[in-house]
Amino acid sequence: MLGNKAATTIGPESWRNSTLKGIKLSQTIVQKSDKSCDVGRSLDPLPHLRDTVAQLSNDEIHRYTREVRVIVAKLRESLLDTNEEIKALTRGKEALEKALEHTRKDIALNKDSQEVRVSRPAREREHDGADDLLNAERAHLLNCKKALEAQLRSVQQQLQVLDAARRRLFNVLNERSRVMDLLNHSLSSASAGSQSAPTGLGRSRTSMDGRLSRLNDLSGQPDPLGPYTPEADQALVDAQEARARSAYLRRELKDAIDRTEKLQKAAHKSVNDGLTQKVAETITLKQHLGVGLGENRHGIHRAQRWYDATDKARGYTMGPVAYSDIATRERLDRPMVKVFQRHPGTQLPEAQEIIRSGDGLLQSLSATSRNIGLLKLSQLRLRNDIKGKAMASSVDGSIIRLRRRKSDHRWTLGEAF
């Protein structure tokens, strides 16, 4: 009985089960701990985690800054191109202002020419072809002035657009360059390499082309949080459109200036040729008037000689004024006549013929005197016409000299402009 009692447990069953349960729980925890250690060996960070994470962060920063440097290079290149386009358009604007100034000077010269022509004598102020040419020149110059002014306004507006694009590029460039304080700037290094050694130029240009080709890969995907932001994309697009519009405007500007200069020269030459022809015609008419005046003077002299001869002949016909001065052979009651008139019907027509002849000579004197008066009036008219032609040719000649003297536009405008 004692042996059987020794083989059986003495402790209570619950006490035993509690102990076994604790042992089993401890084994389970040990297995779980071992499994956790095994998982930790494969998944837990290594002791050099800080260095690894720092290296990964540095790699990410380096990648990001390199991509940003490519964007900055493109922004800087676009900024330089925009600056050059602004310079070119500014030079075009200066040329346009010069052409506009020349047009205004030509308008002022046209106005002065018309005002000088007003000083011609009243007889020579009749509207002629030179006036038509001056009016046509003024109309062409006014049209050119309006076109150039409109072109100048377009250029000024385009310069403002380019300036706004340049400021936007500059702001985006500064914003993108904020992460490049510890990196070498690509364009400045390329420029330095190109200035230092000619052989480095090819390498710098090749590396730049590689960065720009990489930019083309990046530029298709603007990312607000990436290197190539929508603001940078929009700034580049706006600057490119502004430069394209400016280049087109510069071509239009050059064509407009060339057309204006050709039109101004053609109109100026046409007016000068017209005035020269008018002066030549005036001088020709003046020469004809001189010939006519000489013929008129000769006619006056001939008529005056005829008048003097007729007056003398009338004096001879009428005889002496005093009866006592009449010779016996000239008297109507001379002895021969008295003896002849002793018979009836022997009246002589001598007295009537003398009276009729005197009247005829008197009429001839009156007609000759009237002709002399008309010739003198004609002479006065010819002299006045010659004087007017001389003044008109002098005025037109002074206009031609004025226009030729001021054709180089090396003079300042008055207060009118």
C-alpha cells in the first residue's frame, strides 16, 4: 500500500495543472521570442543605420539638385536669350524712332515748302503740278507717320511683354537657385571653362547638351514639388513666345522702315524734279517774255517815229501859223489863181484838199498815238509778267535749295513738333 501511494501524486490536480500550464506558456513565449529574434535578424535596421540613411538622403539631395541645376541652366539660357532679344528689339525701336523723326522732318519741310510758295506774286499763285506733288508728298508722309507710330506702339508693348517675361524668369531662377548654394553653377562653370581653355569648350558644351537633353525628359512632366515646377514651365513658355513674337516684329519693323525710306526718297525726288521742271518752264517763259518785250520796244520806237513823221507832215500840210509867214506861191489868192478865176466856174479844190489832207493826217496821228499807248500798256504788262516770273523762279529755286540742303535730316525740328 505504501508503494502504491508513492507512485501516485500526492499534490492536487489543479496545482499540477497550473504548473504544467506555466511551463507550457513559458515554452510558447520562448518559441515566440526565438521567432521574433529570427525575424529581427532579417528585418531590423543594422547598427550603421544613421550613416546609411544620411547617405541615401545625400544621394536624393544630389539627384534633386542636379536636376534643379539643369532647370536653372535652361532658365538662365532663356533669360540670356530674352536679354539679347530685348537688346535687338531696342535697337530696332531706336531705328524706328529715327525713321519716324525723319518722316516728321520731311513733313515739316513739306509744310515750309508750301508756305514759301505762298510768297510768290499773285499772278504766279495759280494751282500747278508742283502743288499737286507737294500735296501728294504730304499725304504719303502722313500715312507713313501713322504707320510708324502704330509700329512704335507695338514695339513698346512688346518690350513691356519681354520685360515681364524677363522678370518672371529672373524670379523663378532665383527661387530655383536657392538649393544650389553648395553646387557649382552649370553655365558659369561652362563659361569659365570656355574662357580658360579652348579644349574644355567641347567638354562643357557636350555636358551642357546632355543636361539640356535631360531637361527635355523632365520638361514633359511639370511637378509642383519636383525640380521642374509649373511656374518654371510657364515662365519658359511665356519667354519663348515673347521672343518669337519679338523676332517676327523685328522683321516687320525692318520691312516698314525700308518701305518708308524708299517712299520718302521717291516722293522727295518727285517733288524736286517737279519744282525743277517748273523753274525751267518759268525761265523759258521769261525768256520768251524778254523777246516779246524787245519786239514791243521796237514797235513803240517805230510807231513813235511814224508819229513824229506824220506830225511833221501835217505841219507841212497845214502851213505856217501866221498868215504873214505864208509865201506868195503858197497863198490861195496868188496872182495866177486870181487871173484864172476871172472866168466863171473856175473854182480850184486846193483848199478842200488841204483841209481833207490835214484831217487825214490828224486821224493818223490819233491812231498812232492810241497804238503807242496800247504798246506801252502791253510793255508794262510784259515787264510785270517778267518780274513775276523772275520772283516765282527765285522762290521755287530757293525751295529746291532748301529741300536739298535739308535732305540729310541733320537739323532739329522746331516747336511745332
